[in-house]
Amino acid sequence: MSLPDQAPLSSNHSQSSEAVVHRFQTRKDAFWAGIRDAAGAPAMVLFAGMVGFGAMGKTNGLDVWFTGATSMLMFALPGQVVLLEMAITGSSVLAIALAVTLTSTRFITMTVTLFPQLHARDRNYRLYASVHLLAMTAWAISMREFEKIELKHRSSYFVGLGLLCWLITIPGTVLGFYLAGMVPIAVTLGLVFINPLFFLLTFTEVKPWINRIAIGLGFVMGPLFYILDRDTSVLTTGLVAGTIAYLFDRKVLRKKAGLVG
């Protein structure tokens, strides 16, 4: 009789799951471990970022209900900033929806790389609710930790991790709204960018070198593409840096390791 942890995802996943030491006894243990892992630096960083966003909403004339609702319903700081900027400039609803959608395309790659690592029985309709908890921080930490967690407990760990990260953003946004004007604008903007910086530092701990190469190229190419066209610089940087890193991994690193013929 085969064990649940050996449900086939791919040969690599099967081999890695066999090597995993049983870290959790129950799904409840995995859930609370996710809560604990989120309660440290991830929660503090997200809280700080949302404090900055809440202050931005107040200084730009939005009310606390609208500002707080974006954190609760969107839970995507880059998209929230785009929504805020376009709302205060009077953009149409259609234009705002399109722009926010484009900023959220990163979730496609997060979803297709993270959720296939869950146990087969967890890849069902319930993921439509769990996907709301997917954000840069929760994704990066899960990608790092999943190789140490049994397949059957990965979903519970992710839900615990993502749930606290989501819940902490709401009071952070409200607090930032009411603290607006009490701190310099430079500090407010700095708080907004803490979260992406934490994400980058966390993601560098993921083992494959392709990730570190892509991040390094992004740091170099980002300012150059910003000078050329600031409106498309983030998208262009990600596309070019990611493609170069992928090709370098396929043509050089894997060939050296004997993984590609």
C-alpha cells in the first residue's frame, strides 16, 4: 500500500518527499508552524509596508474604508499602489482594472510553481480560497520550506503562513492611515519598499542559482530600462533578466551538471 506522501507529481518531487524527515505529526502542527514562521520578520515587514500604504492613502485624500478595503480584498501592495495612484488622478474604472491586472500577472508564475508542490488531494476547489493568501512573502518562504515538509502537510503550512500575513496587513493599513503626517514622507515611502526588499533577500536563499542570477541582472538592468522608458521598465527588466537567467541555466549550469544533453 503506497503512502500519501508518494503521490506522483513528478519524479523529482517523489524522490524529494521520500527524503523529507517527518517534520509535523498532523496538519494542525503544520498550520501552527506556518503561523509561527510568519509571526517574525515576515509579519513585521508586511505590517511596515502596509503602514506606509495607509499613510499614502490618507495624504492623497482617500478615506480609511477604501484604503483598508484594498488591503483586505486585494492583498497585493504593488497593485494597491497602482490603484491608489490611478484613482486619485481620475482614471476610468476600465483603465484601473487593466493596470491592476497587469501588475498581478506575477501571481501566475507563483501559482504554477507553488501549488503543484502540494499533495494531490489538496489540489482541488479549495485552492480558489487559498490562492487569496498567495503573496510575494508567503510564496518565497513556502518555496524555501516546502522541500523540508511532507507533501500532505504543505497545504496546511502555507495556509497558516499566508493567513497571518494577510490578517496583519489590515491593522497595518489602518494604523498608517491615522499616523499619516506624523512621520516624514521619505519614511512613509521607505516603509512601502521594505516588503519587496525582504522578498528579494528571502528569495536569494532558494537553492537554484538561476534565481540569484535573475535577481542580480534585475538590479543591473532595472535602472537602465527605467532611463529608456520608466512606464515599462519593471516589465521589461523582468522579461529580459529572467530570460537571460533561464537560458544561462539551461545552456551552461545544467550542461555542466550533466542534466541537459
